[in-house]
Amino acid sequence: MRRPEDAPFRNLYQKSLAYDRRWVYRRRRAAVLAGVVTVALVLGAGVWAAATYFGFENGIRRSDALTGGKGLDQDVNILLMGLDSRLDENGKPLSQEEYDALHSGSSDDGGYNSNVLMVLHVPKDGSRATIISVPRDDYVDLAGAPDGIQQGKVKQAYGYAMDQAMHTLAANPGGKSQDEIYQAARDAGRKAEIATVENFLGIKIDHFAEVTMAAFLSVAKAVAPITVCLQEATQDSYSGADFKAGVQQINAQQAVAFVRQRRDTSGSGVALSDLDRSRRQQAFISSLATQLKQRGTFTDLGKVTGILDALKDKIAVDQGLNLIDFGLKAKQLTENKTKFVTLPIVQFGTSDTGESVNIVDKQAIRAQVEDLLNPKPAPASSAPAQAAPAAPAAPAPASSSDAGSGAQGSDGQAAGPGQAPPAAAAPSPSPSSTFNAGDWSDALVGGGVPCVK
């Protein structure tokens, strides 16, 4: 039975009819970029409405993987998926410039794992939205047991189901073209991922949005510099991270390293994990949404059209997601300070095939998700309210002249030709918008620049 850890694929668009059963085992971690951009754009009020008017609708991939979703006049759950594919949504290679900037191999690398999984819950009454990060290595039941695999990492449902569909359709194409086979297999992967998340969390997914890793780079280039804050100085030769403690502005390539980092290789004793990387992604989304709102980015026609042109072949959504309604709804996400939560794990463990996984308590997870999405009214209390304790102060801001200096590519080499130059100075959020966000196990309420590990 085939069961590689990350279920990667060769270029399926080019090779679907002559597909062999070899697997690419080169493990890359840049897929965390993909899902982050989806949420960041959602939190930019009006972007989806603007998208429709500026032709974005005509370029994105509409998928049949999910139909009959509720309208945004009701409570909705939107699954945000970020894939580790080095291809666009049509299965075609990226430009060499994009591969050079991402430092993540070529079109032959990566695969179709959903390495970023977030559930965006938008209440119909306009109250605070919630984003639930699902750790990608949570060990769960896989919907439909693709290829006979009943359990695996939650991220693997997409890849296994896509692989199974690809082989079935390639053997019996039924008159389908190569592109039709590829897209049908992608839809099989989407359906399996959606069903797996629904079963795990005990909720109904109403809509989905999916992006590839190149989407993050496109947005980061368009909106840089971006202000972030770190509790401690850190370096990582794998992701290329090299950051000072405190508030600092980073360029597009440094943003890539910021959301990818899950270890510290400096020997300083900073302890990071994949769960801390999830918190980085949440912090980046909050920071970016805050800055886009402050800059008035989405009221600037030139900036909006530039971002959308770069994105439209790197995103897929379900047929029922109304982009105009989504744009009108987006305002509440920025005004009401979206709440971010990472689902807990019981412990790190090993699967029966030797993979490193997160052991989880499914019933406890379901109970927590129910409480998050359908909170019970707090009982009335006659006791006088007490002031909340002051949060720890964020580290002092780093000098803008050297913030994030010495950034490297993900191959550990210093930034060189073809890489984004240091970002020009831009207005930073006010000091009052920076706050200490604790660690990944704490809930994070957006509306500023969280200071994270």
C-alpha cells in the first residue's frame, strides 16, 4: 500500500494520461504560504466586490466540488485550503521568476497536500468572525478511504483522493481531455478534503477557497513592506528567516520566510514547532489586514487591479460563492476584529506507518468547535466587573533601517539576483496597535499587529 508522508505528485497536467506510480519524496514546506493569502484578502474590506467589477471573476477557477452552499445572509463556514503545488490552478508551471523567488524547487516538486487548512466562520448577524486553524498533521479518519487508506494526516485527504481519481480516469478517460481529467481529479481531492474536515470538526462546510503557493508571493510583492512583530530574535537556515526581536518591516521574500518558519537553527534556544508556524500565519493575516485598512489599499484602483491580475489563475472557489456578497460581508471582518484559534492536540505521536502525527481527541475537538461557532450566552452576574490584567509589553521596535536584515532564501543562501530588494519605508501601525499574542494555544483577536514567537 502506497502511503508516503506528503503524497506529492509530478506535473499531473502534463503527464495525466501517461502517469506512472512513482512518488516524489522531496519534502518541502512552502505550502504554508498558500492559505494565508486567501484569508488576508478576505479581511481586506471590499476586495471580493472589487474583484467582480475588475474582471477577476472571469479568470478564477470555479469548481463543482461543492454545490448548494448557503448564502451569506446566513451563518456560513468557508474552508480555506492552501496547497503545496508548484503549479497554478490550471495545472501549468509558474514562471521561472516565481520559482526563483519562492526557493521551493520547480514544477516537479511539491504535491497536493492541503498544508494550510482554516475554517472561516462568518455569522449572519454581523458579529465577530472566527478563523479556526486545523493543524495539518492531525491524525484523522480520511473520507472515503482513498486508495484504501482509512486514516492519515488531515492534509493528505486531498492528495490521496486526487491520486485515486487520476489513475481511474486515466485508465478510462471516457472521451475526457487531458485538462478535463486533471480538473476532475482536482475536484475529487477537494471533495475528500472538505468531507474529511466536516467529519473531523462536526460541522457543515458551505463554501471553499483554494490557492496555490505562488498566490502568497504575488500579494506580498503588491503590498510590501509589511509590519510584523516577534517576541524573540530568530534565524532559520531552512526557511531563510533572519529576524530581530520587536516590530519590523519586511519585504515580500522576508514575508515568505516569516510564515514558513517552524524551527530556529541559530542555537539561541528559541523553541518553535509547526503549531507556532500556524500562529505566525494568523499574526501575518491580522497584521496585513490592519495595514491594508489603514492604507486604504482597496479603494485604490491601481493597487486592486494589480493584485487581482496576479491572483486570478492561482485561486479556485466553489460555484455557489457569491463574490459580490462576500465583498460586502468582508467589512465586518475588519471592523469586528476576527478571532483566531488553533485546535489543540493531545500529544505528538507516530502513526502505524511511522509518520510523525498529532494525536487528537475528536470529541473534544468537536465540542470546542461547537462552542466557538455557537457560543452559549454567558450567565448574568451581579458581581462588579473587574479590569483585565495588563498584557505583557511587546518587545521594543527594531530600527527601520535594519529590520529583518540579512534575510536568506529557503535554500540557506543569502538573498541574491532575482530576489525582492529590501522594502521601501512605509507608514507603520501605531504602537498602540501592537500587542503580545502569547503562544499558539492562546486565542488571538485581530485588529492590530500581534507580537508572536
